[in-house]
Amino acid sequence: MTAVAPTAPQTPIRRVLANAGQLLSGRAVNAVVGLAYIALTARSLGKETMGVLVIINAFAQFLGDVAHFESWQTVIAYGTKPLADKDLPRFQQVLRLSLLLDLISSVVGVALGVLGAWLFWEALRWPPGMSGYGALYALSIGVMTPATGVGLLRLFDRFRYLAAEQAVSSFVRMIGCAICALAHAPIQYFLLAWAAGAFASFFYIAAVAVRDLRARGLLSGFRPWGPTSRGLPGVWRFALSTNFSGTLEVGFTHVLTMAVGAILGPVQAAYWRIGKQVADGMAKPARLMVPALYPELAKLRAAGGQRAMTRLAIQIALIGGAAAGVLLMVSLLAGRWILETVMGQAFGAAAGVMNWQVAAAAIGVMTLPLEPMLVSMRAAGAALIVRLVVVIAYFAALFPLIRTFGLAGAGAALVASALALGLGMYFMARLRLARLAADEGLAAAD
């Protein structure tokens, strides 16, 4: 009988790359389909009308991000122990609270969106007659982030369904935009197609989450009314802080698009949005290492392996640096050709600002292990402070730069902010590592 050699355990870097590869398989489809529906929209509407649609979408997504509670984090932080202990009443209390947070987010977000569309359409450079369509589009804010469903699926380790979430939205948008393109439909029908994608994604996640809850018997006797935060210490502070951090990170992109549109007009906003879409798509495979990096750093931190954490972060940074160099080279050499081939000749002018956006994305890829390291060392507050300072400085410089240098000014400011964010995270990580090393030395001396 032939002996089977034991399989060598995977190293942290191998696990990170393997998990990132699994995530990449789902996101790759979304990247292609997402680019397809944006190309259909751009080619059908032209750069001026496309810019209007982009600004309306950015307006809705920004308000959705501002109002949105990161309730998926509440589900994980407060629901993991009750689930493991089979404490059904407590788990249902966490679920009830998370659903309440989502309801508050939806009502506030939709109200702000509808009101803002009627009051600020001129400031946002929407053409006359678009405020009503913008208000209708704002109804999709209520379903833009199925946070409770996302939290439940992460808690149940159902990541393969989460990988399809964005693809579902993009497929619906692509089909809708293709129909609109064939029918030579006006902008309001393209807005309808984009909104339909948000609704499809929401109902997909909700259906999968409810199915899993029922299969596990977690909905037995569940009532939507009853205790929410009682007996969950610090839960509201936790919910508000994660909401603020998420707003800073995600809302940043949409504010930029609106700022460019308000100062330079819809055409330049379309150039900015398309360049950002391509830059983000190019950087996405490398960024998928981040969700795979968090659990590995957490394990190393729990084992007291500060040196192993640093080694893993350096390995990821080197891989990210190589990827960043390739990204920038492709953009510089073939950026205009890519835009003109995919979007049409009229959008080749976006190549200049896209190079700035790709450079900023490349810096982000090179420095991507730093924030997960800080969070894993229980220094999430330090990471938030760095991000807040950089965002404030960026917006202080953004408007004068746009007025003086146009899109190039916005792009240069984006590169500077990416560099400042990386440097700030680096120095915070060094300080934290030094403190942990000192604590370990004191403990050893005792």
C-alpha cells in the first residue's frame, strides 16, 4: 500500500492569494459586464447626456452612502456569539436591530435624495426638466445596499453568493441599456435601467439570506417588533462609527464626480467617471487581496506574531507594487486606445485624467496592506484619523485646483491624496508596531 505524503500547510501569503483568486472569479465577470453597460450608455447618449446621467447617479449613491449604516458589521460583531451559542432570541434581536438600521437608512436616504433633487438640480448642473427624473431615481437609494443580507451571508460563510451580487446588478443594467440602445431611448429610460440593477441586486441578496435563515431555523418565532439594542453594550456607538468610516471611504468617489460636474459641467464629469471606472477595473484584481488579508492578519495578531504580520504585509506590498507598475504602463501606452475602442472616439479625451486616476489607484495598490494591519492591531481609530485628515485636506485643495487646472487638477489632487493616505497609514503602522514590541519587551522582563 503506497503511503500518501502529507500535504504541507499553506503559508499566510498562499492563503491570501488563494482566497483573493476565488473572489476574483466572481468580480472579473462583473468588471466586464459593468464596462459593457457603461459603454452602451456612453455610445447611445453621447458625452453631454451621459454626463448628466453620471451626475444623477453619483448624487443618489453619495446620499445612499451618507445615510447608510454599515449594519452588516453589526450583524457580524454582535451576531457571531449568539449564533455559535445557539441563542436564538439574542440572534433575532441582533437581526431585528440590523433591519431597523437598514430601514432608517432607506427612509433618510430616499427623503434626502428626493428633496435634494428638487432643490439643488441647478447647482448640480442638471438640465431643465431633469429634477423630476432625478427625484424618481432617488427612490433606488432605499435598496442600494442590502447590508443586513450581506452581513448574514458573510456570517454564514456564503461568499460565493456574495460574489454574484454586483454581477446581478450589472447584468440587469446591461440588458436594460441594450434594450434602450436598440430603441434609441432618451436618458430617462437609461436611468430606469440603472435603477433596475440596484433593485435586482437587493432582492437577490435578500432572497438568498432569507432562504439561509429558514434553512437554519433562525426565523422560527421571529417578530419584527421587540427588543433591539437592550443588552448589546455600545452597539449604537459602533453603528455610528462604522457608518462614518464607510461614508468617508465610499462617498469620496461620488463627491468627486459631483464636484467635477458642478464646476466643469456634464461632459467633464462623464470623462472623470469613465476614467475612474477603467482605473478601478484595472486595480480591482489586486484590491481583492484586502478582504483575504484581514483574516490572516487577525490570526497572526492573535498568535502574537508581529514579525510575521510585517513579513506578510511586505510580501503583499511587493506583489501590489509589481501590479501597480503594470497598471500604469498599460494606461500610459494604451489608455486612449482602450477608451476609444470601448467607449467611442468622443471619449478618447478622457485618457489624460485617466492616467492620473490609474496612478492614484497604483499607489493605493502598493499601500493596500497598511490599513488592514492597523485594524488587525486594534488601531482602527488611527486609520480613521488618517483618512479624515487626508479627505479634509483634499477637499480644501480640490476646488481651487479644478478651477485653475480643470480635470488635470482634480487628477493631480487625487494622486497627492493617495500618496498622503499611504504615508499616513505607514507611519501609524510603524508607531503601532513599535508600541506592541515595547509591550512585549516589558511583558518578557516581568
